[in-house]
Amino acid sequence: MTATVAVVDDASLIRESIGLLMPGLEVVAAVATVEELVSRRPVVDVVLLDLHLANLELQPDVRQGIAAIRALTGCGYRVCVYTQEERRFVLAACIAAGASGIVSKALPSSRAEQIFLEVAAGGTAVPQSVVGILEVLVRRDCITLLSERQRQILHGRARGLSYARIAQQLYVSESTLRGYWLDLTRSLSDSLRSLTPGEIERALGLAPGDLLEFWSEETTELRDWWRIGEGG
């Protein structure tokens, strides 16, 4: 299995090494900024995006974080965030803004490549920490469009249970469960994008404005950053 990718990362080492370390990825473009990629408009299966691309004081017009995801999805790209960021609310915000997956730079290259290929093929990669947030939102009826079976699967994954363990508990095959999980993560991602920061904050017991602070300098539409952007 192979996929065509574009890499947006201001670290030249990352841009130059991904194609060498991950032979299943054909790197069509490797650039330092979203603006350069958008101007070139390469045709690729997925864009691998680092969240923090530049010092904002030196390059104030460079899109980063949520603004970068919105710009790329607005151009029709599938986005997989490739980052060292670990804060779960920031990662949840990336999924809410339109990213199809999130991959930690701490993962072994073989595992990262596998996830990139899955996302390029139409899959969704949601980190365990974000799965936990989604499960809380479901339990508190902030996200409601789930069947009882889907709730059981989400409950198990949020607690770190393996596919094999959950499949055994629900008396289904592991391959069937993986299919359920793919559909479930897509549904949850869509539902998350329909919520406002205020709704999320109330459901999770956060103080007003706790979510907005992560991106207050990276987008001019503060009250709407949790949704997918309409263009750049």
C-alpha cells in the first residue's frame, strides 16, 4: 500500500527524511509553510502538517494550528497532524477543526507510516487522549447520535482496551470491530465539529474561555474556531 503526501513542516530534517524513513509514502511536495503549499496546490492523498511552524513574532502572517488546518481543509485536502503536541484539548481541537488524524512524532516511523496510510485511504486516527474526551461528551449527552453498540465500543477504547478484548466481550470478530470503530470515529469527528466551545466547556466542566486560549492568536474568528473553516 502506498500514498501520495505533502509535508508541511519548518524542520528541514523532517521534510527531507519522511520519504526515506517511510517508503510507503510518495512525497510530492515538502514545504515549510501552509501558504507555500496552497500556492502550489499539489494533488496528494493527504497532507502531513506540523502544528507549530514558525515564530509568530518573526512571521506573523504564517498560518499555524487551527488556522492552518482550516486553510488546508478549505482547499479540499485531507490533513493528518504530525506533532509533538500532547495537550488533549489542543488535539481534540485539531479533530474538531477538520483534521482526519493525529500522529505523535514520538511514535516509531513504521507505526507512524501505517497511520498515515490509513488516513490517506480515508480512515480516521484519533489519539487515546481525545477518545477519552469524546467518551465524556457522549456520557454527558453532548453527543447523542450513537447506538448502544457504538457506546460500548467507545467505552472500551476510552479505557485502553485492545480491539481483541472488546471484540471478545461483544462477541464479534476483531475485523468487524475495527470496521465499527472506523465508522464510529468518523461519526464522532463530525459531531465534535458541530459543537461550540461553550458547549464543550460546559460538558467537561471547564471555565469559560479555557478552550479558546489555545488558539487566540492564530485565528481571527474566535467564537467559530471549533468548526471547519469555509475557505482560508
